[in-house]
Amino acid sequence: MTTLRARSVLFAAAAVAGTLLMTACQSDDTAGSTGTSVGSAEETVSAQAAAAATKRGGVSGTFSGGEVAYLAPGKYTVTAGGKEQQFWIAEDTKIWGSGGVCGDAAGQAATQCTEAQLEKAARAGAVDADVVLKDGIAVTVTERHTGDGGSDDSAPSGEDTAGQGEGGVSGTWLGTVSYLAPGKYTVSDLKDTQQQFWLAEDTEIWGVGGMCGDAEGQTATQCTEAELEAAAKAGTLAAEVEITDGIATRITEEG
């Protein structure tokens, strides 16, 4: 009888020990699971905060000749005039390269790049570019193209172009106007000679049905740059282009 009681006590003790061990393991698993959930929640909150930050009326404007540097995935800074401004890249941000980010430095036109190419270039060193922001999000990032002579010829339309075209071509060309990059076009004459030019805020654009206006009308209609871009991308725009120092002063569609 004494032996049976001793065995019963041993079995009971083993059972209690097993239960305690299982409880401890479950507690550890639960703690680990809770820790993972907290970490995931923090990442989610951080992502939501970043997304919300871009919608809170962030900075808008054009940063000309700025140095673009990488901060974090999708997040950069542009430093222009001694001031640093953070910004985000969106899915519809247009990124244009002239050999540093992507494309050919010797080419005549900018090349559209991917965000991965911008990130790689910015990680390697500051990218010299013009950045247009709207509510803290980049609309366009246009790498500046510096020629052999060191003169810059890549100011996007809509910003101050004073001095930008110094030494540029001046004259009047009649031919087909084609789109190259934001604010940048060419006009090709009958001899297939191409001349590049930029648009400025005060460039006059007149249409007679192709860009805007009525083809049957008696007078030309003043068009927007967006209408000019759409017509130039179609490749059928014939116009007279008056250029001063590389910047178009007047574009008049041929009827």
C-alpha cells in the first residue's frame, strides 16, 4: 500500500510539472506573438503618418538648380539657394534624366527615368535638378543638362528664365514643332534642320484649330501650354516660332 501511495505522489508531481512547463511555453509564445504584432502595428502607423503628411498642404513651388539627395524610400530633399526642402515621390511623378539619372548626356532630349534610377543616382551623390512640388509631392524632377561649355540649358517652363538663354539662338523658324520634355521643344524646317527652344511664362501661343481655336475662324486664338504640348506630341503641328536667346517669345500655328 505504501509503495502504491508513493507512486501516486510521483505521478501527480510529474503531471503538475508538465502542466507548468506547457503554461510557460504558451506564455512565451504569446509574448513573442504580441511583440510581432506591436512591431507590425508601428510600421503600419509610420506608413500612414507618412501618407498623411503628404496630404496636409505641404510646400508647393519650383526649386531651380537644386541638389537632390536621398533620405528614405520615396523621400528626398532638394537644396536650392541654401534652403533644404523635403519631398515625396508619387506614382505619377515624372522623372527626367540627362545622363546622370538615366539617358544620354550627349543626347538632345531628356529621357524619362524610373524612381529606382533616381534613388541610385541620389545615393551616389547629389543630383543637380529642377524640382516642381505640389503639396509636398514632386510633380517633376528634371535633371539639369550641363553641356561641354558648362552652360545650363534645362530650366523647365514656368520658372524664372532670366539669363537662362544667354548666348542662345535667336531668330524665326517655320516648320514642324515637336515635344522633347516638359517646357522643351524643337522646330524643324523644310531642310530638316532642328532647333531646340524653351517656353517661358510670357511665351505667346496662338492656334488656328490644331492646338486650339477654330480652323474656320478669322483670327487666331491664344492657347495654353498644355494645348501646345498635346498638339506637338501628335507630331502634326506646323507653326512659326520666334526665338530670343533660346526661348520662344511667340508660337503661331500655320493655317
